[in-house]
Amino acid sequence: MAAEAEPGPSAVVDTTDGGPAMRWVVTPLLAAFEPPMRWLQTKLGLRGLPYVFLLPTMAIFGLFSFLPALLNIYISFTGGASTILADRPFVGLRNYEALLACESIFVPKSCPVSGFGFWTGMWNTLLFAVIQVPIMTAVALATAIVLNREIRARGFWRALFFYPVMLSPVVVAVVWDWVLKRRGILNAGLTEFAEMRNALAAWGPLETVAKIAALLVVAALARRLWTLRAKGAWAVAALVACAGAAAWLVFAWDVRATVATQAWRPVNWLADANSSWPFFWVVFVYTWSHLGFFMLILLAGLQAIPRDLYEAAEMDGTPKWRAFVRITVPLLMPTLLVVLVLSLIRAFQIFDEVYVLTGGGPGTATRMVIQEIYESAFVSDAKLYGVAAAASVLLAGVILVLTLVQLALTRRKAGA
Amino acid sequence: MATLELSSVRKSFGATNVIHGIDLAIAHGEFCVFVGPSGCGKSTLLRMIAGLESVSGGEVRIDGKRVNELGASERGLAMVFQSYALYPHMSVRKNLSFGLENVRMPQAEIDRRVAEAARMLRLEPYLERRPGALSGGQRQRVAIGRAVVREPKIFLFDEPLSNLDAELRVRMRAELGALHERIGNTMIYVTHDQVEAMTLADRIAVLRDGRCEQFAAPLELYNAPANEFVAGFIGSPRMNFLKGTLAAAGAGDASVALAVGGEVHATGLTAAGAKRPTAGEPVTLGVRPEHLQLVAPGAGQADMKVDLTEQLGGESYIYGSLAEGATLVVRLAGQTRIERGQSVGVDFAGSSSLHLFDGEGKALARRTA
Amino acid sequence: MGRAIAFLTRTRNPGRVDWTDLLAYAYLVLGVLLILAPVVWLFVSSFKSQRALIESDPRFLPYEQVTAVLPGSSRPVNLVEWTAPDGTTRILAQLRLSGANVVLADPAKPDETFQVPRRDTRPHEIVRARFENYSEPTLGGGAAGTFRFGLYFGNSVFVTVVATLMTLAISSMAAFALAKYRFAGRDVFMLLIVATLLMPATVILVPLFIVVKNFGMLDSLWGVIIPGAATPTGVFLLRQYMLTIPDELIEAARMDSASEWKIYYKIVLPLALPAIAVLAILSIIWRWNDFLWPLVVLSRSETFTLQLGLSSFKGEMLDATHYLLAMTVLTLLPVTFVFAFLQKYITTGIANTGMK
């Protein structure tokens, strides 16, 4: 129907005049190019003109993407610390040997010095990606599903979840560093929480109050189950279990032991070398700051599923969970795959947040491969450009495969 | 048996009322059409019956039982959506069987129903295809099939033909009529197209601004519209309306002094409502284009200058203007010699059928052929 | 009351309380706490005194110990509130500790000292926001003069604005050519542009550095701006949108003897403005937050962007947390303001393109 058709470009013109900036700055600036472009048009004709339009973009791509990509391979076969290509001696495969001559690449210690850093970074990055990507995707999906419900002020919530994406990695790192310091607010809060629990455990009427409250919850559950008793044996079994739980709560539950706890011993979250906390917080902070972006993509995917499919399902008597499994999940799958691969590509390039937050430490616990490349080329005194280039070539292989998968998925999604 | 009753059903979104108390009773096996201009609330009303929108006031009863609080799935209805709402990732067979699997129907019964619906709707060759690979008409039939297999008490159709091209629409319209003949269920059908309404319906409810203007059989709407809106909405081109004042009113006759000049004395009238016409009240005279008589200039009650003639071969339309900007459309059978710029007389009193509406638009009296 | 319950439990099917609604709101509230709490904590902390930060005062408001310089002494001493056994409270100067006791004196009469149990005293504090945390590093005058906010901010704005304008100009030109002309090699160009997705800056860091150095753009903002000015995402975003502009419009303009350049900037650009706005937003986010590439290119602090400045400030000022937090707030404020005003366009724009 005409009323529901996409608004045509003419409708856009009316709404986007562009304002004074467009009228007084941009348009005159572009108009200044008119005479030379008109001259080019008479010289080259309509056939030649598209190449002129493409020239700036292709020149930059050529100089700053394709040329470096080729140089990368060349540099990886050269040695020395010079940045003048002619001065760089050809060393054959020596740089690759420095990275790959390990007894086992799974044990970075068995590698030469450069290889140790590279494989430590590689395995850390891989571990990071394998842990972070599923967590991020799951949380982003859950958030998108919640935001796709009929909730009040959806735009407000959506914006809040997106806000960390706007923050720069350096800001994000400072914010979390401040929270996670040994004497930071998180440790203070946990100490406070432990003290509160112990104070509660020492409170006289605790036992009575807790048991009554727990019984009320069990009773409410049992009442709901009672109305469902005709639905099958499971409801009856659950009722029996409720009775058992009630008996245990009253006669066997040691409330004070449940509530009381040891005093909290502050953890040096980002520097404790004897735990996995630094790695955990790197995953956490990275997820915190990038979640909103993937949430938006998934939300757009969810909103692209026509509403009336759910209404049709409702008319068909489909339970909500079944509508989710049979309609939402399959129709969201292409978007979900794109999100998975996109976040995987990005996870493999992680650098900024970790570099500022932990600097790769403690030790090499959170040292990622990009940091290794960056430091061996630009920070170390030796300026190991060749080794860094060789490491880049190896990393490029991984990214290449992932990106090709992503492109294939995007294309399939667009075609579907 | 499936009957549907609405009693003073209301719907409001926040502070805005969109349905203002509608009463309807639809009998078993009836094909009922809700028709009205866009924004009149006909789709909302259908969705309230379906259970997709909550009911703000009044009562919806199916088979005499109140269903206001029942969810869409518990009312035993099936709906065909305007966009068809076919599951794009499932084959036609899956689309048909999805709703049946929800209620844990035995597989043999599902297969039987799907096969029967596919046969009835000629979908057998396409059962393994996905909706994306079907034409518009085929998708439409799948959407209907999805409703048919459920064997619902009542079928609901929400503008089901509006996404089809004109030719296909006529064909599907006939198929829908045949389907109703064959399965005989109660059906409720929403459309803005009066031709669909007139051809399909047993009874039509004409809606405007959330109110039911008239609920009657198609020809009754045409012959005895309850008010000016229904008279103007049903029939194409629409009825001519002329403002005037009631000069005199008797038992079976009335004289109307037209605002454009001239007086029409109409005899053989029957009262349309309980209200007695009284002399001096403002009235509107309504005559359908096909009922007007053209005569020599000066011989009728008013003269009209012809602005445009449309010759369709089998019939002709004359568009003309009277004094003070009033316009008229006249339909003549066959072809005509009347040309643009010519002056012709219009004989209102001699029209085979005419209607009188009071100042509020309610029907006062009419003469029918 | 009944109406309140009806309001709270209203769902699509009236009369049914949907527990999943409650769960959804609980999730949202928890999520918002997790997202906002750290930022809010940073913000309030940035107004605290250096001493409160070193002591990791967990209180929300910026409390500050009040000190006084006693007559005959040059060192300020802390003031404490002492609750006397009779319940009255006095503000006294704390001279020193003595076991479980504390030696106090009236600031007016510093010679009359007396000892009271330590538990009867507590620090005398007032709430005071220290704006000096902000003014000293930026305006100088304090111990730290190294965070040149104005300079870094100017550099960041320059990089962001110039790079975004360049990106918009050249991407829209390329997109126009790819969307509205048929010419030999068009598919090859498309393929080449897609291929650049395979070589992000992170993977060609070393050669890119060498190329930029050989162009003499090291330690120059242009070295940050130019290499990233062309973006495959931008070209495809705009091309996709320009494909929806009807060819008839362009043909009509040609019939009106408009030059191709005029068609580009008078017809195609205004019509593609919604997509250009999305690309502008994306480019601004990318450029403002960019870290690794500026880190490689820029080594003199005169050329630092805000992100670099903040990062190096973090490295230098290990004991000046109060300045670091304040400067972090300054760095995140512009983005936060822009986001607060444009959040609707930003989120819907990115959701519609699904790329970053």
C-alpha cells in the first residue's frame, strides 16, 4: 500500500535541509571544485569521470593499505633497525625462525626470545577470544532480548547500555583501574559486605525471621504448584519436594552459619600474579565497554523480525518459550553469526584497553599479541621491525580467515 | 456452532478512544465484513476479537461465553494477516502444521489436516517450498491454509487481499467466497474496499471513527442507508448530495427547496426513521448517479452545466456543476451525445430512487425503486 | 491501591501478572548500576582531596580533614571533634597520639594540652569539592603542569574534525562513482575496497609506520589523519544508500545540463545526508577514541591527542591520582555531552548499519 511504502528520497530532502553549516560552508566549498571538475569532464568524458571520483579513496588505500600489506611481507624477510628499506639486509626466514623455532609452540618457554613473546601473546589472545566472545555474545543477546520487550523508556535503557562504547579505551581503563585498586571501592565494598553479614549473623531474631521468610517463599511456590497439579506427575513431585524443603528449612537449616563469613581480605585485582583475577578483569572490562555495540546489532536483528509473526504464533497457541526457540532463534541466527565472527575479529586485535589497564601484566598474564608486535617494533631498543612484521604476517593469516568467514556470512544474510 | 457478540465494546490507548462502544451480534456461519475508511478502527476491533488487543470496556462473547480475559490462543479463532505473517524459515508444510504441533495433536491427524487443506487450496506442489519461493497468491493461500487446518470456530481476515494485484484480488475473492460456501464457518473480514465487502458479505458493518454506522446486508446498505455517511460510502461513484430546506412534508410526500435554487416535490416516500419530518428543517437530498434523470434545460428542477463527460462505451458519466459550486454526477446507460459546456436540466423528482437526510445526516425518508 | 497494583501489573493480557516483566526490569536496573556506578564513582572521586584518595575514603561525598596552624608553629595539625563525658562536643587540635589516648589542645590555647581516649574523638571534616584538581593541571600553578588539556583537546578536535570531513568527502565521492556509474573495472574496485577489510592497521603496523615515516608525517597530526581517511565501511555504507536514489533524478539533472560534479554535490550528497550523518558519527567515535595508531605516530607531547595525553599522564603521575581522575573526567565529558544530546541518532544510526 502506498501509505506504507518506504519514504522516497524526495521525502528525505524535505527533512534534511542541512542547516546553515551546509548552506554557508560546505556547499560553497564544493562549488569551488566545479570549474576544474567541469574541465575534467570535457577532457575525459562521462566514461573517465568515475575514476576521478574514485581516485582519492583508492590513492589512500593504495599507499596506506595495499603498499604496507606488501611491504609487510618484504620487511618480514629483512633485518636491522633501519626504517629505510634499502638499508635493511635480507635475512631470509630468520625472523620466522625467531618466532617459530620452538620445541613446541604450545610451550612458549621452549621458543627463542621473540618466539616466547609472540606465542605467549598468541595463546593469551586466543584464550581471551575463546572466553570473551561467547560471554559477550550471550550477555549482548540477553540484553537485546530484554530491551526488545515492551518496556517503558526503551530508548533510555538502550542508550545507557551503549554509553561505554562511546568512552575511549584509556578512559575505560582509568575508570576500572580506580575501582579495582587494592584499596579501591570494590574491595572496600566487599569488606563492608562481609562485615554486614557478620553483624547480621549476630542479630538476635535472625533465625526466626529468616525461617519465616523462607517458608513464605516455599508456600507461595507450593500454592502455584497446587493449581498446576492436574498438569502432570511432575507438579505433584515438586509439591512433595516443597514439603521436604520446608521441613529441612525449619529443623536442619543453620541460618547463622549460612550468613556468617570470614572477613574479606582485599585482593589486588589487577596485579595478583597468583590468581586469574587480572585476566578475568581484562575480559570483564573489555566486555563492559563493547557490549553495547553488539547489543545494538542484535536488537536491530530482533526488531527486524516482523511483529505479526509473533501474533500469528500467538493465534496458533504457541507458548512464549516455543515461539522463542522456533521463531526468534532461527530468524536471528544470521545476525548472531555475524556478531560472533565480528567480535572474534575484534577480540584478536585487542590492545588498547589491556595496554592501559594492566600493561600486559602481571608478568605476561595479560600480554596480547598486538602488544608484543607493538613493543618489539617501537618500544624495545632493538627495534625489531623484521620480527614484528613476521609476527604481523602470522597474525594476518588468522584475521584473514576470520574476515573471509564474516564476509561470507554478511553476504548470505544480505541475500536471504 | 460459533456465534460472536460484542456489547458496548470500547478500546482506548491512553487517553484516546479508538472504539466507542460497539454492539454487534454475528450468527453462526455468517460471513461478516467490517468496512470503513482507514483509521475507523476496523482492524483494532478485529484484533480485539482475536485477543491480540486488550478490551478496555464492554464484553466480547463467543458462543455466549465471555472471552475478554482469554488469551489469543485460548479463544479457538484463526486469523489471516494482511502481511500473511508466514514463518519465512519454515516450509509450507511446517507453516501449516506449526499451530497443530503446539497443541500436541497426533502426527497422523496433523498429516491428514495438512493434506486436506493443501488439496483444497491447491498447495500440494509447494508443500516443501519456503514462503520466499512462492508468488503472492500462493502465499495468500498458505496463510488461509494455516487458518483452515486449525478448524477454528471463527476465521478472522485482516485485509487479506490488499497486497495482491487487481486481477489476483478478484480471483482470490471468488476463492474466499467458495471457501466459505464449502466449510460454512463463521468468518469476519476486514477491508476498506467496498467491492470486496459487497461481493463477499452476508452482512456488512460500516465503521466510522470507532462507531458502527450500520450493520446490515449489502443491498440493504445500498437501498436503505441509515445515514449520509453510509449512503456516501457504499456505491461508486458516490451518491450526490444537495443541501436544502424542507418546504412542506406530508404522509408520503415532501417538498425540498434546494439551496442551489428550485424546489423538488417528491412523492411515494416511506419514512426511514421514527422521526417525523417537519417543515422548515434543513435537509439533504441524496440521489445516486444511476438514479438521476436528465431532461431538457428548464424542464427539471435545476439546470446543470456539463464540465466533463466520460464515455465508457457501455455506460457514460456526466460531471456537471449547478449554481454555487454544487456538483453532480450522473450515470447514463449506453452512450450519450451530451458534450462539455452544454446545459442540461436535472429532474430530481423523477429519480427512480431518492433519499432525504435530516440536519444531522440521519435518514428521514426515502423512495426506492 | 488497587489502581496502583493494576498499573504495576498491566501487561498485554489484562489480569495476568507476568513475572518475566519483573525479571526484565531487575536485569535492566542491575545492568545500569554496573555501567554507571564506576563512571559516577570516578566522577565524585575526582573532587576529593589527594589525602582522601590516598586513604581510599570509601564515602560518596568529598570529605576533607580540617587543619589549623597553631600559634608558635608552622606545621598544620588536624582538628578533631571530641565528645566530652558530659555529652558536649568541642573542636580541638590533635597534637600527637599517646597509646590509646590522644593529646589535644584548644587551638586558641595551644599550651593547655590534655589527654582523652582516642575513641571519644573523631576527625573534624567538612564536605568540599576540590576544583583545584581540575584547574591546577590545566591552568598550571599547581605541582603538576604536565597535562596540557587545552593543547591535547585542540589536537583531538583537529584530528577528529579534519579526518571526519576527509572521510566524508572522499568516501561519498567513491560511493557515488560505484553506485551511479557503469564503467570498466567497477567490480575490481569493489573487490579491492573489500580487500582492505583484511588489512586493518593493527596487522600492518610496522610497514604503515615506515611508509608514514618516509612521507615525513611522523610526529605530525596528518600522519594520524590521512592513513585512516579512507574506510571500506564508509564507502559501502554510502554506496548502499546511494543505490536507493533513483537514476531518473540524475538523468533529469543531466538533461538540465548539470555537470557531473554538480550532480554529485547538489543532488546526490543532500539526498544521502542520512547515511552521511551515520558515517560522520561513526568516524567521530573512531577518531576521538583512537589509541594505537596515534601512539605509534606521535611521540612529542605537543602533538598528543587527549587519549595519548591521558595515557602518558597516567604513567607519569603515579602519586597524583587526584589530577589523573579529574583529567579523565575532562576527557570523557565531551563525549558524554555529545552522546546525551545525540544518543537517539547515534544508536539508531549504528543499529541500522550494523557495522563499526
